[in-house]
Amino acid sequence: MELFPAIDIRGAKVVRLTKGDYDVMKVYRDDPTEVAKEFLEAGAHNLHVVDLDGARDGSLANFESIKALASTKGLFIEVGGGIRNMERIEGYLNLGVGRVILGTAAVKNFPFVEQAVKEFGDAVAVGVDAKDGMVAVSGWEEVTTTDSFEFCKRLRDTGVKTVIYTDISKDGAMSGTNLEVYKKLGEIKELDIVASGGITFESEIETLRNMGTYGAILGKALYEGKLDLSRAIKIAKGEL
């Protein structure tokens, strides 16, 4: 299983939100690039980056920070937050980003997903953020009437290879992730699911790996010292 340590950026700083609430934010570091280098030294090969300003308003407020991260050698980087047109996708991929994540735009403008997948293939993933099973958009501030499981199937059917699925109620709460939802998602064939939101314990990494989950994102548990990245990577590989 692939592990993706996360760097969420707001105002060019490394932050974490709790349950997607922009008013419940903690700043951990001033320099995202330094954090990426530490992840690399711990054995990481992947990096999950979210532009929180972009997710909220579609701006390019943190483009320079992401550009610096993309220049870090040895990391496969996926980026999400505010990617709502083809030019933004192309701009990030040209920086050296390995995969872009569509979120709000995928829900509100589905033909955009179809166009993006046709143009860029597996370099396009979709982030499905769910609250009580329903898809949430616009930095998680708007909950739609779209069923998240059915939406994942629709994405698969249109050619999307990778979905990053987040249970908002678990994200940043340090109380564990929703293992049942990933078990259910695992039944959707030919779709790589990345588990995101609340992974706090080593046992959860092991369970997700044993389920056959493609990947998992580690966030607040790393920053709060609840998980050691080096150990987590070994568990994900089945070495511990």
C-alpha cells in the first residue's frame, strides 16, 4: 500500500484543519518545503498536497509554495485544491506534479472530469469528500445531495483511475478513520481508493493494507506525533 504524508497549505504555511473547519486551524510549520524534505528523509516516496485557499475560492494563492514542493527530487506529488480548468491542470503537471486532484469542479461540472481524463489520463484523480455519505464541495462548506458511493462508480465508469475518499467527520479528529467505508469502497472494481481522514493508529494502516486499499493519507497524526512516518511506511509495505 502506498502512503501519502500530507501537506495542507494556507497562506503559504503548513496547517491542519479539524473536520474541514477553516475556523479550527492549527499552523504547524512556516515552510512546506522543509516538511517535504523531512518526509523524504523518513522514507516517503509520495506527497499529498492541498491548497486550502484554492479549495475555498479557486485562487492560486499558494502556487509558489507548490512550485517549490514540485522541485523536491524523489517525491511523487499529487496536488488538489481549486483545480477547476484545464489550464490549471496543465500548469501543475508542467511543474512536475505527478497527479492533480479534482474536487468541487468534478461535482459541479462533470463534463470537465470527462475532458480532463481524456486529455491527461491517470494524471487526473478525483477527491470525493463525504459528510454522512453525501459529497461535500467548496472546501467542505457545501454538502450536496450526491451519494458518494454512486459518484465513485460514475467516476470509474468515465475513466477515472484514482479516488481520494475522505470522511469529513473523521478528518483531523484524531479518533481513527472510517474503516467500514473503505471496506465498502473496496468492492468497486478497477478503482484505486486512497483512504483519507482521521488515520491515527498503526493498526488502521495494517487493516487498510490487508483490505487491499491502494493508498492512505497521513496528516494530523504525523504532526501531533501519534504516528511515526518511517514505521508507518514499513507497515504499509508489510515489513512490520
